[in-house]
Amino acid sequence: MHDYEVIFHQIGVIHSPHKVLSKTPIQPVFCNDIRGTVVLDAEYADGLKDLLGYSHIYLFYYFHQSHKTCLCLKPYLSDQEYGIFATRAPHRPNKLGMSVVRLDGIEDNVLYVRDIDILDSTPLLDIKPYVQRFDTRENTRSGWQDTVSDEIASVRGLRDSEE
């Protein structure tokens, strides 16, 4: 056991047109041009200085609608069971989510984003810029997901997102 406790505090809220968890697409790639906003608590607004120079940002958030924890599960893109850490499923021990979204603009403490795959009213934990120099990798492997065809990923990733 560890000798310390880690505590995160919500710094804002993420808004999107995704109101129903079971119909929310599972990755930003399945949300092309879907717009949302990130409302940062006013006390953190100064931290947005210079962020507009980035085209994409990482949003770190809390899966507030995930009420179970699984160490193994069948992810949406597969009929096989995998360990939770080999998936991006929300039923994680710490319920931490991450998405890369396009940043369209900032007004005061509100960020306007696109390609959002996040459930409406999700608690925001942090924002970090996407930096191509550091974040792009060559010769990568994506584990079991390399065996999922683009067609299957497109169909299952959308999760019947008609709302």
C-alpha cells in the first residue's frame, strides 16, 4: 500500500451535445466537427494564457457516470475480454478520462472545442496542449486494436450516436 493519498479537484465542466451515455461515441475520431465547450472555473482563467496558439488540446476528466470498476472487460471494439489497462474504457480504478480535441477559440474562461466525445456535464480535471514534436510517435503498435478493421471500428465506435 502507498503512504499517501492523491486528491484531484474539479477545475471546470465540459459541455457537449452528448446527453446519453450509451449513445456517446467512444473516441474523438468518431466525433468529427461535433462542437462543445469547456467552462473553466474563473479562478483558473489566467492559466489559459497562450493556449490559443495550439490547434489541439488534451482534456483530462472524471468519468462521473461510471459506477463500476473492472480489471477485465469486453471493450466496444471487440468481442474478446482484455485487461482494463489495455483499453480506454471508463470502468477504471480512478475513473480518469482523456481526449484530444480541436481548440477553436477562447473567450474569458470558456474554450470552444470540436471533435468532442465526452458526455455533457463531465467534470474537468486538467488541460494540456497537444505538441506534435513530443506527442507524435512513429513505428507504434496498438495491441489488440491493430486487429480491429476500420469498418468495425467505425460502426462500433459511433455507438448509435443518433440522439
